[in-house]
Amino acid sequence: MNRLVALTIGLVLGCAVPAWAGPIWIESGDAGNLAATANNTTGSGVLSTILGNLSAADPFDSAFDVDLYQIFIADPASFSVSTVNSPGLNVSDPQLFLFDSVGQGIYMNDDDESGLNGSQSNLPAGHAFGPASAGTYYLAIGWWNNEPLDALLNPIFEDVNGFGVNGPAAGSGALAAWDNNVLQRLDLETAYEIRLTGVGSEATVPEPGTLVLIATGLAGVAHRRLRKTRPHLR
């Protein structure tokens, strides 16, 4: 590859990558509980942590809060997500839910099925119910036992009580509401930390073959311009 082509590829790459705030996303405002009001975690690079708060202006409504995040799963084989039991970041009994780009249920967890993380939640990598392909998904966190419903008010997931990861209920539709079946308590911590693997940003850089074609074309244009500007030797 000549120097001009290499330089052109470098310029294409430099123009194609958007800015990214870092591997941590902090909830912007109050993330909504449906796709239309979700926090969209845009940027480039790896997203490893989400920090947020299950809260509301009226503390009595905090228990009903569900935060939904639009994420891009770059590597479905390594995708995992878990809540963290740490001081100040400890929603005592959360649930995690993953939906596809149109709101269909993928899988969910109430209590970590390993039994090692108390009532914290975990969607493990490589699970049979896990995402099968890279793309846009929606990740939700809420209090136990607030369950997602479709437009006909049918539960989107199978039995969600107790340990274990659950897949979608047969015939369920896309996310449209939540049943708000929770206890109103004012003594619970509301801040949370979610840790993720396999999550990043949608690729904005063309495929390598496309880059070479673009670079070669631009290099050809540049070469022709150079020939026109050089004096001809006789």
C-alpha cells in the first residue's frame, strides 16, 4: 500500500469515529420506562458501566420507577449485565430485563441464579436466552416485582419469581407498560450501578474492504490532480 493510500485511509478513519464520553454512562435526567423515553447511550468505544437512580419527584413514587437504556450490543457472545451490591449503589432487590430493538422480550433476571450475589440481578454471558446477534437493544432496571406488559397487558416474560434467568412468554408482544406491582417503601437505597460486557457503539467505520475502495478512489483522484499540475517532460 503506497503512502497516499495509507494516508487517505487514516483520514477516512479519523472522520468516521464520533466522540465518546468514556466507558461510564450516567443517567441523563430520569430515564423513561418505554422505548420512546429511554436514555440512548450514544458514542464510540466500550460501555462498561451505567450509573443511575430509581427515584421520582415524589418519594412515594420511587418504587414504581423503571429506567430503560438503549444500548448497542457489539459482541452478543460475551454480553452480560449485572447489578452491583456496594455502599451507596445498592438497590436492594432489583430486576434486569433485556428487550430487542422493537421491545420484544429477550431475557430477564430477578435474583442472581448463582446465589452468590444475594438479591442482586445478573444476565450471564452465553446464556441460551441471550441475544443472538449484534444490534440495538433496550436494557431495563426496576424494583422487584414490577413486571413489563405488552399492549394487551399480558406479561412479557415467563415466571419471574425467585432465582434463575427467564425468557419471553409464548405469544407475548412488545413492551407497552409496567404492572407497578411493588411495595411503596421510603427506606430503600435508590442509586444503582450496572456493569456490562460486550456493549459498545454501533460501528460507524466502513468495512475494511470498503475503506480500501474509498481510499483507492481518493488516491486515484489525487494522483490525477498531481499529473495535471506537473510539467510534461519532452
